[in-house]
Amino acid sequence: MTSPALQIALAHHRAWTGKDLETAMTYIAEDVVLDAPAGRLTGIQAYREFLGPFAEQFLIRAQMVAAFGDDGTALLMYDTETIPAKSAPAAECVTVRNGKIVYNRFIFDRLPFEEFRRQQAGDGLR
């Protein structure tokens, strides 16, 4: 049996990894808090600005590794193939209230993305 929080987390994940950001954002609370490697972001607009470029510009595909949840919390671990990195594993631990994600602890390795940005900036100088 899939937990309520896991159902929401998986629906959100399927939407954004399917490049359907509009649907993905329907699972996010207006006052969501996101803790990511770059720091804390608050509010649905900041969340969209964080997720949008990754989902729409860099993501090629995502493969779920594991997903667990209970009534209020879900943990997803997945591997993404992106333009900057063939393998970019990530994990999200979300808190769900009233059918919306209110908190997301998003963990991923920033190094492949920083190296890609540096390379892109270097190519622009030639």
C-alpha cells in the first residue's frame, strides 16, 4: 500500500521529470520551504525558479532507485541523466500536509553542474 505522502511525492516527481512543470507545481504548497545545496528557498515561486531550469533545460531522463513514505513524509532516491552529467544521483525527503509538499530537503552533487557552467563560460570566451 502506498502512503499518502509517497503518492504526492511520486506524482510530483513524475510530473517534473516528464517536463510538466505546471502539473508538478500543483503538488507544492504556496509557502513551501526548500533546502538544497545552494541554500534555503521559501515560497512556490522560488521553488519553481529552482526546479524549472533543471527540469526544462538539463534533464534528459530520471530513473527511480527507491521510494518510501508514511502519512506525512516521503523519501525518493533517483538517478538523473542530464546534459552536464551522465549520472547525477539525487534524493528528496519531503513533508506533505493537506495533499501538498510543504518542505523538501533536496540533495544532489553540485560538482558536475559547476564544471559544466565553467566549461560553458570558457567556451564563450573563445
